[in-house]
Amino acid sequence: MKNLIILSFALLAWSYASAQGCFPEGIEFSEQAGIDNFQTNYPGCTEIEGSVIINGGDITNLNGLSVLTSIGVDLIIGIDGFPFGYGNPYLTSLTGLDNLTSIGGYLHIGRNIALTTLTGLEGLTSIGGELLIEENDVLSGISGLENLTSTGGYLIINGNDILISMSGLENLSSIGGISIYQNSSLNSLSGLVNLTTIGGNLGIGENDVLTSLTGLDNLTSVGDFLEILENNILTSLSGLENLTAIGSGVIIQDNIVLTSLAGLNNVTMIGGPLSIFNTALTSLMGLDNMTSIGGGIYIGSESYGGNPALTSLTGLSNLTSIGGDLNIGWNNSLTSLTGLDNIDAGSITNLTIINNTSLSTCDVKSICNYLAAAGGEIYISNNAPACNSIEEVEEACTVGFEDLTVQSSKLSESIFQLHHFGIRAGTFCQRQFIDFQPSRAASGGAGGWRAGRGQVPGAMECQANAGRHLLLPTVNCQLSTDDW
């Protein structure tokens, strides 16, 4: 009877402990024996509340963990970095984790130099944090994750030397962010075909044989940065055609055979800066529908290199506002700033136009307007004649002023034209005194304003300054608009 009571009490205690889950502080497996004996040593333990670490020099299989159905925090298979080195040098597959359906934290599979497949994760449907697959030298595919529909954090796939595709992630529709870097054999993103939204960054870089972004065809929004960097044979951005919104900036850099930005045609605004540095890029076509940039524009730079083949900025013709600096530099084939005409000069913080050796046309409306009322720093140098200094651009901006006539009979049209050429009260001066005097009405016609030389009392009085396309940087002008 005494033995029966003791046994019953033990079973009750074990049942209570089991109901509370097991290993709230987590468990680490550093040798094969610990995995083999797990079910014997911890009967009934199917849901681990804490983290699981699998990192051992003699671990060859995970069969002893076949009873696990959930892990409350992280699952780490192999540990990345000093002093641990390569975590599981003899582990070839993840068979044994077949009944695992959820991970509360992140899943990290890293530095398993013999791992060839992710088979064994077919039951996994959700990951609360990041999914990291990195530096698994002989991992050729990621099949095994077919039932995964979402991750709370980033998908990070980095440094897997023979990984060729994203096949296995076809059911993934939303994700916290993507980082796909340094996968030297990756030639396709096709497994991401059902991905529609990314909450954070989309970063794709240093994938030596990736030729396009096909596979991202259903992606409509990126919550943070879009970064396309150093993909040596990427020839186009094809695959991003359904992308309409980018929450922060765009960086497209050092893709040495990329000639076009086609693929971004449906993006109308970005929330941060636009940075473009690519040696083979010839135009900005593909940005044709972009109307607003929340940060600065950086087309070439000393630090990151220029765009030596770029000949035109007309892809930015619909852009009307930016939220930072305008920098155009180290673009040796660029001859004109046409394409920047419609940017509101008031949205430009600082202006830099330097080291564009063929650039001779800088007197576009936005630049002339900015020089007239600039409150920021201006650097213009080492370009072609007519665009080689602030003074040269100001001189170019005066061309055509004397012949301007605006009829006041069409009020809205008159104001539009005056503002189009930068003429507004308090902002404009010609090199000589200029006036806007009411012109005598033609028979049956209306009066108007005509620009002419000489000072006329009661009309527009301006202090003499260096000339521009109709605008100057420092002015003291007065114009009554009563007759407009």
C-alpha cells in the first residue's frame, strides 16, 4: 500500500509538471547521446517553453527529438562565430523535427558544413521571429519549409555557397523583412512568388549569378529600405513591377551590368532618400511615375562612385518634391539636368553638382529657382562650361528674360506663367533695375504686365544683382499684385 501511494504521488507530480511544459529555461544539446536519450530522460516532454540549442561536434541526426511539437522561444541549429566555430559538422538533415509546428522566437540554421537539406521541417507553419539560414556550405535548397506561411521577423539567407533557389518558401505571404546576401550560386528568387508585403527592408546583394528579381512579382509594398547592391550579373529589376510603395529609401549600387531601372515603373513615392551608383546604368527610365521622394537624391558620389554611362535624368520628369539634398556627381556622360525641372525648389535642402565632366546644361527651372532663394549650401564645380560654377549657372538662367510678356486678362494663367518663370513679389532681380509696368490695353483688349529695363516709380523696384533665368539668390523686390 505504501509503495502504491508513493507511485501515485510521483505520477501526479509528473503530470502536473508536464502540464506546465518543460524546460522553461531552455535546453542545449552538445552531443548525440543527449539527443538519443531525450525521450527516455524526459518522458512526455513535447513542448519546450524556452530555447533549444543544437550544437555539437559529434551530432549526426535529430531522430531523438521527434516528439517535439513546439518551442516557445528560439531554435538554434549550429552556432555562428567565434569561439564555437562550425556547430554541427556531421549533421546532414533535420529529419527528427518532423512534428514541430511552431517556434515562438527565431529559427537559426547556421554553419552546418555538411547540411544538404532542410527536410524535417515540413510540419512547421509559423515562426514568431527571424528565419536565418546562413553559411551552410553544401545546402543546395531550402525545401522543407513549404508549410511556413509567415515569420514575425526577417528572412535572412546569407552565405550559402551552393544554394540555387528559394524554392520551398512558396506559401510565405508576409514577412518582417528580407536579407539575401552572398549566395554565390543563387540564380532565382522564384520561391518567393506569393510574397505580397514586407514590413521592413528588402535587401538583395552580392549574389554573383542572379540575373533578375523575378519571383517577387506579387510584392506590392516594402515598409523600409529597398537595397539592391553588388549583384554582378543583374541586368534588370524585372520582378518588381507590382511594387507601388517603399516606406523609406532606395539604394541601387554597384550592380555592374545593370543598364535600366525598369521594374520600378509603378512606384509613385518613396519615404526616404534615392541613391543610385551603377557603372553601366544609362538612364533613370523606370522611375517615370515617381512624384515624391521623402529624402535626398544622390545620383553618384565620391565615396560610392558615379554612373559613368548615365546620359539622361528624364526618368525623373514627374518628380515634384524631395525632402533633402540634391546631389549630382561623378556622372561623366551626363550632359543635361533636364528631368529635374519639376522639383519644387523649396523642397531641396542643399545642392551639389560636381565632377560631371560633360554636364553643360544646368539652367533647369528647379535649379534656377533654388539658386534664387537658396537657404542651404551650394557646390557647383568641375562640370563642363556653363555649368562649372554658381555664377555660370546663374548667367545661364537669365536667358530669355527680356521678352517675357504676361497678359493680365487671364488671371490664373498669368500667375501660373509668372511663377513658372520664378517671378513673384520679393524674389526676383535682373542684373539691371527691372520693372513690371502696366502695359496700355490694345483696342478691345486687356492690359498686362511687361518686363522692361529701367526703374519706373510705383512699379516693380529691384536691387541690382547677378542675373538668372528669371530668379536671383539675393533680392529686394516689391510688386503690387492688386491688378492681378
